Amino acid sequence: MPKFAANISFLWKDLSLPNRIVAAAAAGFGAVEILFPYDTPAPEIRDALSRTGLPLALINCPPPNYTGGARGFAAVPESRDRFRSDFRRALRQAQVLKADHLHIMAGVADGAEAEAVFSENLAWACAEAPEQSLTIEPINPHDMPGYFLNDFDLAARVIGAVGADNLGLQFDAYHAHRITGDVAGTWDRHRALVRHVQVADHPGRHEPGSGEIDLAGFFARLDAEGYAGWVSAEYVPAGDVDAGLGWLREVG
């Protein structure tokens, strides 16, 4: 079966970030991802990763220096300077923590100018950090209204326009289901671009097996096709986190 990571920004939220890493290791996950690790001292995170032996699969850019504001601005025309400054900060964190991937968030924008700015900013970021894997992720408009990157074909077009070896697609099965209603078909069309996968069921964005998405079948397909990246559990627990991990034991 695929390699599973725990998104500890969603799981074990009652624990400190270092203790969430310990909990993920105890539960049997092979890695963790942390959407916004910036408010916990990096040495504390690095120590927990070292003690458990878990790698850090992914972090997000930009750092969360907003209060109720848009999550990301890589596609926002008036925010070029802000994007570049915050990208450098996020990149330093990714390098210190040895994150496999750095997810660049597009922000709220629309139209041809936003697409051009997004491509321009991504090309700059790829050149600025040629050794760092960068990802972009389509996010459904129900959960994040106005988010620029809300379509998989758009993501593929942008990745093609940038043409950088270190830029790839972050494929979230939950968002794919809400955007297209066809996780398997969307995967078939875009799997060549994918370097990181996330999963949650629908409705509710809960554990695999709790809803209508055939995630067991999706895991089997990833395994059969030899997908070698991480599959991150990025879901909202329906109840107690550990009690809801039956799906992981079943596929493990």
C-alpha cells in the first residue's frame, strides 16, 4: 500500500506540535505534514522529527501572517513583492526542517492577469529554490470561495507554462471529488504531474471510509501504479483521532 503521512495540523490538535509528531509515529504513520509550522520554534519540531525518525513531507507557503485574510497571494497581481518576501521566509523554514515539498498557495484572484502573475511568481520561486520541490494544489470553491486555483486543468496549464522540473501537482482527493465528482478520472488525467497526495472523505472531510469517496480503491490504484510519494491524511476527525484510525490499520 502507499506510504501514509499524518497531517498534524488537522490531527491531535489538543497536543503541542512536537507531541503530535510523537503521536503520529505511535499510530503508525511514516511521515508528517505541517501546514503552518512557523509559530513553533524550529529546533523543537526538528528534535521531535529526529527522535521519532519521521520525515516532514510538506509545509505551506505563505507563513500565516494574516488574521482573517486570504490564504496565499501568489496569483494576486498587487502582491508580487509580498509573495517573494514571504516565499523566502517559508523556504528557510522548509530547508531547516528538511521538508520534502513546499506548497505555494495562490490566494483569491481571478482572470488572465492572475494566471500570468501566478505563472511568473512560480517561475521565479522555482529558480530561487532549484533544489526544493514546490507544489500547487487545486482547492474547491465550496471550502475556499474565490481561491484562484480551483481547477485541475488550470493547474496543469500553469505547471506546463512554468516548465520547471521542481514544480508539480498536489493532488487532494477530497478537493478532486468536490471539483469534478470523479477522483479516479481526475487522477488519470493528471497523475503524471503529481508529486504529493492528500486524502479525506466526503461529506464532512472526515476519515477515509466515512463517506462516499472510494478511497480504498484509490489507495489500491496508487499501489498498483507504483506511486512512490506520500499520501497524507488531511482530514477532520469525526471523533477521537486514535479511535478513527481503523482505516489505516486496514490498509497497512
